[in-house]
Amino acid sequence: MGVSFDSLVSVARRTAEPVRFTPMRTEDIDAVMEIERRSFPEPWTPGLFLHELKVPFSKTILARRGEEIVGYICRWLVGDEVHILNVAVRPEARQSGIGRALVALVMEEAEQSGAGVVTLEVRRENDAAMTLYRAFGFTERGVRRNYYARGQDAVVMSCDLRQASPMPKKPASPSPAHH
């Protein structure tokens, strides 16, 4: 697979300022919560994000343009599986490749760690996110009925890294809002 530095820099070329990726810290919670609230009908609470910072197998990566946080992805790495819990991009920064770059970072990390599979749940109605995940080789594995608070279903998707080449096969598509 391999996410090259050049492919990540191409995200920066489509934006006003370079995009860089950093681990989330406690002091980032307010900016992350602003994106979370603008992205989801049932946003995570600050406590959920703070809990993830304490979990040894959890990592939240931020996308920054200058000092502004424009997106994030939260994942677990447990055994030989990576589970993507939450991905969001600031609404005005969507369709610039930031969501794609965040997913690519996690996919590269999964491959480098020897993970065999990457899994996630996505709202059935979130076509942009599902299109993005399919471009990375994710396939639908099932449905979790009434998974979200308002009774919405989640589609369970996975990418078997032992069988697929988890790099996008198409040009950048809209960045997802997922969780």
C-alpha cells in the first residue's frame, strides 16, 4: 500500500495552508467538539473524547490547517484489528481531501502494525462516507439495526488487508462525516 509523503502533501496543495496531522491532546477538546456538533445529530460528549485519550489502544489524530483543527479520526488498534470509531471534517473544509487523508493515515498505520482487518460502522444514509470507504477497499458486512440514538441503522464495513490493496482507486470524493 504505502501512503507517500507526496500524496499527503497533495491535500495541502488543495487548501489555503498546509495540512498537518497531530495526535489529539486534552487542550484540543473544544475545537474537536465544535466539529463533532456540526457533523452529527448525536455527537459524542467531551467525556467520550477524553476517555479515548486515556485508553492505551485508542488514538485520535487531528488534521490541522495552520493552528486550526479541521478534522479528526479516532481509531482503536486491538490485536490484529483496527476499528475506526469516528471521523469528521469541519463542514467548510469538506471535499478537500482531508477525510481521505485521515483514513489513509489509519490504513497505513494498520498495515504497518500488521493488522489483518479494519472495521467501522457508518450511517446507512451517509453516501459520501460509504463511497470513500469503498474506495479504500471496504465492503459491507452487515447492518446494526437502530444503532444510532434516533433509530438509524449502521452499516458494518470492513477491509481485509490480507486480500485488498486499501488505497483509494478513484480521485478524491467528498470527505465523510461518520461515527
